[in-house]
Amino acid sequence: MDSTLPSMFENPELGPEALAAHLLVTRSALDELKLADAVKVVRYMRPKRVKAGTVFIREGEAERSDFMLLVLDGDVAVEGAQGGAENIVVSVQGPGSLIGELGLIDGAPRSATCTAITDVSVAILSRAAMMRLLQAEPRVGARLALAIAKRTADHLRETTRKLKTFAQMNKALQQELHVVMNNRTGIPRQD
């Protein structure tokens, strides 16, 4: 766990709502959101405990996918299917991490499977709760939506960077394979 993040165990005078608000504005969540806004957003979230080993989001799940989770305590494995029956762990998310924010926005099927590695405490924001927030506090709701959009854009840029790197590596491997195959067959290389 990042030592700069508040912990309900290390700082017990920080109540659950204050802890959630502080975690919501961290770099791993929505650092564009101000603490005062996060305090208001947290009022629309509901707490939930998840036992270790529980799969609480399934890749491809389309029903009830219109919510996001803020991890308050514990660790979550985020897994993706890789063409076979077995998933691979893509990342491990801990306190201060947001999970499922795209589902909050579009309600589309989930893109990954999430399993509690340890007992996990989360705060859930549903789309219905976000709509209530937007009606009651339109400026806070708009800032929340912009913070989620910025986070999504940052993730998209990082994914694009990784895809470019992968494409470069793939091209280099193809060139190397071409050289090896030409050396085996005796065909001169054409560059």
C-alpha cells in the first residue's frame, strides 16, 4: 500500500466517509477531484465488504454493470481472458483504486474479472446514485464526470503507448524471423 494513502487502521480517527473521500482524490483514483467534492460524492456511495476469494465482477457480465467501486481496504486481482479458458492477472488494485468506472458511464459488459485477494472493503457508486448527485449537486456531478473522463483519457493514452511499443516489437520480431528463415533456405535477404 502507498504510504501516502490514509488507512483506516493507521489513522482510526479518520471515519469511513472521510477515508473514502481522501482515497477518492488520490492519484490512483480521481486526483482531478477536490476533497470538498469528494466528501459530497461519498455521501452517494454505499459500503460493501467482499470476502477473500470472491469474484465480484466477471468479464462479459452485462447485467448490473452500471457502477464503479472505490477500494477502501484490501487487494483486488484484475484478470483478463487470453483466448483460452485461463485468465491472467493484469493488475492488482489496492486502497485508493477505482474499478469499473466505464460501467458507471456506459453500463456496457465488463471488460475484466475482479477477484478479492484479501477481504476487501469498497464504496460503490451506482449510475442511479450518480444521477441523484447530478440533480442535487450539478457542479459536483459535472466535476466528477470530468475527472472520470480525464482518468479514462489517461488510460487510453497509456494503452495507445503500449500498443505502439508492441507494434514496434512485433515488427522487429518479424524482421528477425525473416532473416532466420532466409538463412535457412538460402534465399538472399531483400531489404
